[in-house]
Amino acid sequence: MAAAEDLVGNDVVDLDDPDIASSHLRDRFVERVCDPAERARVRSASDPKVLLWTMFAAKEAAYKVLVKLGCAPGFAHRRLGVAADLRSVRFEGVRLRLWIDRRVDGAVHAVASTGARAPLSDVRRVAFTTGGPRADAGVAARRLACVRVARSVGRPAAALAIERAPLEESWDGFGPPVLLCDGRPCPGADVSLSHDGRFVAFAAAIVPEIARRTGASATRSSSRAAPRSPRGSAAWRGGARSRPRGHAAGLRAARSR
Ligand SMILES: CC(C)(COP(=O)(O)OP(=O)(O)OC[C@H]1O[C@@H](n2cnc3c(N)ncnc32)[C@H](O)[C@@H]1OP(=O)(O)O)[C@@H](O)C(=O)NCCC(=O)NCCS
């Protein structure tokens, strides 16, 4: 079971994205993403492309946890060390547990957590083509996450939403995603979303006894008073994105630094 303070991050990579087909052959890119030990592992791997993008996903998943811990490096993949057994990621004094999921053909999904227990997570292939609409992918990732966490929270998926609060110092002006139950942030739950090419994915650390308590009190109060919904505030953001992103964007960013 997750502990109340567990924080999660995830990242999915579409391994068939043509933009990443030969990135493992570009020394400059590999050097920007990997430290010397990781580069040696990529060089000797039976499938260097898959190992490179598995480590990339691991670092991005860890980055999303580090943001929540308040100690994320900006665009510094090489400073995050992925263990050779792919079971942990280190950044300075922080060690995060790592789970790599290759069960869905064509995708690698990395999940990082401050806790020792595997978070709830899933990855799904959806009907988008590579470079398809990011807003739709955000909606699909949220739907997948809400359906899968509903039981742990003790509320129907329709009562759940995942949104991002404004955060000035963040790279895009918004903070990490937050699970809302009947419009209110749900204590005892931490979530992470990712979408790339044909895939959407999520990870969640839920402490059912805390999250369910909140769900039950929300059910009781919803008939009496309208919730103080962050959704009522235009400043919170759901699935829509305006800036093109994804791993092709990350790749370009890493290459240009
Ligand atoms: C934040 C970042 C990791 C997102 O990765 P991405 O490959 O572009 O996109 P993904 O689909 O994997 O993740 C997108 C989701 O991450 C979440 N997210 C965005 N910013 C986040 C943050 N600062 N912390 C945690 N989660 C965040 C959002 O829920 C977003 O989905 P949404 O737009 O539908 O709400 C990426 O934009 C980035 O790398 N930014 C900063 C640069 C950097 O330093 N990277 C890591 C170096 S080690």
C-alpha cells in the first residue's frame, strides 16, 4: 500500500515515432541524455534504441517527481543517473524507485516513486497518430487515470478530474497534475500523466483510507453545498495544451543544449 507521502512521476515513449528512429546513433544526443556509464550500456545493448529511450523515460518520470519535491534540474537528463538494473534513478541525494513496463507493444512506460510500493499505473494505445492532437491525448490520459483510480478513491470516475493549478515559476506556468474529487483536491492521492504518439499513460499513489474518507465526505456535502471547485476557476488547466511537446520536442531541446 502507498504511504501518504508517496509521490509519483511517469513517462511513456512511443518507440515507433519516426522522429526518434535514429537518435541512438547521434552521439551528441546520447551524450546530452546519458552519463558515461549509461552511454557505455547503450553502446553494448542488444537494442540500443530501446535502452536509450527507456532511460530517457526513466529520467523524465523522475523529473516529474523531483518537481514535486522542489529540487528538479532543468533540462539536465545527464545529471539523473539510472541504475543498470533499471530499478532506481538518482539525483544528488535523492533516490527514487523505478518500474519499467514493456507490456504494451511499441511503448515503454517508466514510473518513478518516492515510495517502495509499485504505484497503480497503466498505459493504453489510443487512436492518435504520432504528432496528433495533444489536447485529445491529455483528455484520454485523464480518462484512463480516473477510471483506474475510481475504485481506490471510492467514487465513480465521473466524480474525478485531473487538473493543473497555476504555478508561476513552472516551465509552462502550471504545476503538476492534481486529482480532484467532486471538484476538490483529493488528499492521500498523487497522480502523474504522460502521452506520446499513439500512447497515453498514468501513475498514481493512492492511500485508500485517506482518499475514501474524502470521497465519503464529498458525497455527504455535495447535496448541501456547492464544492469550492478549482474547476470553477479559469486559471486551473485540464487536458488542453497549446505548445507542441512530446519526446520529439524533448529530443530537440536536449539536442540544442
Ligand atoms: C514536464 C515534462 C517532463 C513533460 O514531459 P513531456 O514528454 O513533454 O510530456 P508528457 O506527455 O510525458 O507529460 C505531460 C504531462 O506531464 C504533466 N506535467 C507537466 N508539467 C509537469 C511538471 N512540472 N511536473 C509534473 N508533471 C508535469 C502534465 O500532466 C502533462 O500532461 P497534460 O498537459 O495533459 O496536463 C517536459 O515538458 C519537460 O521535460 N519539461 C522541463 C524540461 C526538463 O527539465 N526535463 C527533464 C530533464 S531531466
